[in-house]
Amino acid sequence: LLTTMHQQMDGKNDLSNSPLCSEDSWAMATDDWSSDIFVVPSDVVAGGGNETSTATKEMREKLKSFYKKMRYSFFLKQSTSFDSHSPIWLLGKQYAKNEPRPNLRRGFDENSAVGKLSDFLEDFRTRIWFTYRHGFPCIPGTKFDNDCGWGCTIRSGQMLLAETMLRHYLGRDSDWLLGQSGLPEDEALMHRKVIGLFCDNLTSPFSLHNLVQVGQQLFGKQAGSWYGPVSVLQILQVAMNNAIERGLVEGLAVHVIGDGELIIDDVERLGCGLTLAPVPRRGPENDLADRQPKSSSYLDLRRLTSVSNGDLLPSHDGESIGSTEFVDETRSWSRGVLVLLPLRLGVEKFNQLYSDHLKRVLSTKFCVGVIGGRHHKCYYFCGWHTDYLIRLDPHYSQPAVDATQPGVSLHSFHCKYPKKTLIADIDPWCSIGFYIRNRLELQSFLADISEAAAYGCSSPKHPLFTILSSRNEKHRTPIRMSTSYLASNSTKSAALQHLAGSREYIFV
């Protein structure tokens, strides 16, 4: 078996060094190895007996683990092409390679570009990159010392959360860069601290180990199971609540939207440090329910609706999970809010009706990324260029690193090579994140979203999601905006006035 695998591996190695080998052809080539390599010969099984069968299974699992480590040990370090006259968007920042041609239909304003391709690459390099790892302590109760082949969605969720925490503690414009001299010591320490929260061990709150444990509690999924982009949101929310209880994270709340309706009052309450009313529970209490924190939003995690791809969506049965009272808008915000929205942009495949709308989302400065990809292959999308999404790819296995140790290099947590995925090829299931730091940013977020609606992205038949003022049916009124804010932001007031008198507004 080892000889067969080595022969096939030797035949594939040249692909990684070939400039003509595309990422898709590389994926197809590695998929050809399949599990046929690990079919146990009949003469081995024929010797049979329980001991032989057990030994055969153990050998098979070891070979599979070895194969996956080898398969994902290659990363194509080839340049990604960019159209010299088209904008490059990265998490709300716009870059241009050469002299751009203004194209308002693509949402590109020549005067708003902040830099050229080299500036984009530096910004991309600053984003935290989580990939498969091997050689970490085994996940409790299992023999898994790597997550190759099954942990990509968890890694993508980690990247989205890490981007949120960088903004929360350092801001979007942090000039942290590998090898940069003169970097403030406190900023460098905070950057290392954020990465340390995700290290693969039992103590880091957002480690693979702890996220898998939460997934087992919520959904009964074992290590080695593949997670969808929706269920990972629930896992991140519970993990954040646990981290807050332990005092490891301060001033941040996670709010998962399960019904496609973003309620402004709910965001306000969380930002003010208040608690959202939970969905009334049915049946006996369990350990997980007893441990639910009272400092953040949460859903009844036992009442979930199964959907076609095996993922899970919260089901409310018309019951309110938020307060029915209006929020006192004079109350100060005490924490930022990460809003996570699971979406389905099509039935069997991605509906290209949403292409421009998805790019609009990634163009807002409040977006912290999109979790999605292809069937059983998840990526972290952080930008777009022409008809492609720019991604950080977790499908690369690296040795486990303890970033909490002083002096340990962080180079493996950053990527120099942006990859692209054609928007039309992504799976319809995805999840979007927005980080809102305070009330002023909430108002700015609403203004940006309303501008997108006025721009021509509004369609009641095909919304990405709906924004309502209050969850109470009697108070589904237009969004309440600060008069002083509107007066000082005349360029955005027209877009908001466009919504005046409407019961709700829709961003698609």
C-alpha cells in the first residue's frame, strides 16, 4: 500500500512546481487518488478474526492520515492574475493596479482607490491565515492529531473571527506587517495574543479542539466530521460566550441571525451590554442550556431545522428571541457586535442574480468576510476582483505552532499569495459577518446599506436579508436614525430619505 501511494505521490509532485498547473487541475489530480488507495486487499481480510480486523482498520486509518498530510502539504505559490483596469476590493478597501477606468456599475470610483497592487498585497498579507495543522495534541477522546480533509469550515470560521478581533482591538487600518521595524510593542503583542486565542490546544478558547467540543455538544458531530458554514456560526457564538465567561475576551458580542431578519433593536441591546430574551425552552433542561451565558445573544440550540446539505438552521416558530421594548438610545455602547448571517443564494447552485450583491457586501467597510466555497470545500472570502472572489485557502497542512510562546515566528499565519474563485462556481450556502463597534458605526452601517439599496440592489423578491427596526410586529417602523448624524452626513441622508415611510428596507 505504501509503495502504491508513494508511486502516485511521485507522479503528482511535479504538478506543484509547474507554472501551467491551475488550482482546479491540481485539485482534480489529488482527488483522483481517492480512497481506492486504502482498499484493504482481500487476502488480508481473508485471514480474518476480530484481532486482524481491528489491526487492519488501525492500519487503514494511519495510512489515510498519512495520505491526507501528504496531499495537503503542497501549496501552489503561483501568481494570481489581476485585470490592470479593474478594481480590487479587500474587506472594504479598494485598490487599483494601473490607471483604472471608472465603472460605476461595478461599484468602482477612481477617486476612492487607496493604492495599487503592491498595497493590496501588503494588506492581504496582514490578514490572519488559518490552515490545516498536523502534529498538535490529540483531540480529546480521539486519535486525531491533524484536521486534514475535514476542518476547512472551522478554519474559515476562525479566520472570520480573527479578522473581527483584530478590528476590535487594533482597528481596520492597523499597519502591522511581517518584519516591519518600529512597530509599537503593544500592537505586536496584541496581534500575537489574537493568534494565540486560536492555537491548537485545549487552553485556547477558539482552538480546533474547543470548537470541535462545542460542535459535539450542539450537533453531536465528532472530530473528523465536516461542518457546514451555518453550523459553524452557532459554534463560534457559543465559544465566544464561553471565552467571555472566562474573562479571555472583553467588549465583544456575537449575534447569529437565524431568520434572515436583522433587528436593529437587538444589535442595540447587545451593544449596550444588555441580554436578549431567549426562545422559551421546551422539555427538560440539559447541561448545555444550563451553561448558556447571560451576557450575549443566543438561540435555543436544540430547536434546529435540517436543510438539504446536512447543515442546520435555527427555527423560531414565530417566537421572539428579542425584547419587545424599544431600546433607550441614550444608553452608551459598551461592546462591539459581530453580526453573523447565514444565507442561501440559490437552490442547487449559486444564483448569479446575487453576484453583484455579494460583491457589494464585501465592499462595505463593516464586512469581516464570507464563509463559503464549494461542496465540502470551504474558504474564507475577503474580497473580490471582476467576476472572482478573493480567498484565503485553509486547504494546506502545516506543522502545529504555539503562537503564545514569545519569539515563535508568526509567518505561517500569514499568506503572500491571494487566490481567486469564480463567483458563479461557489456553493449557494454561505455566511456573512459584519462588525459594528458602536452606535455611530451602526448608523453608518445602515447608511451604507441603504445607499446600496438606492443604487439598484433592492429587490423584494430576492433579498439577501431584511433589516427591521424592531421585532415587535406592532413596531415594524422605519429605521430610527439620529437627526444630528443625518445633518452631518448630507451625502448619505438622501439614501436614507429614500426609505422614508417604508415599513422595512431590504438589502440584496
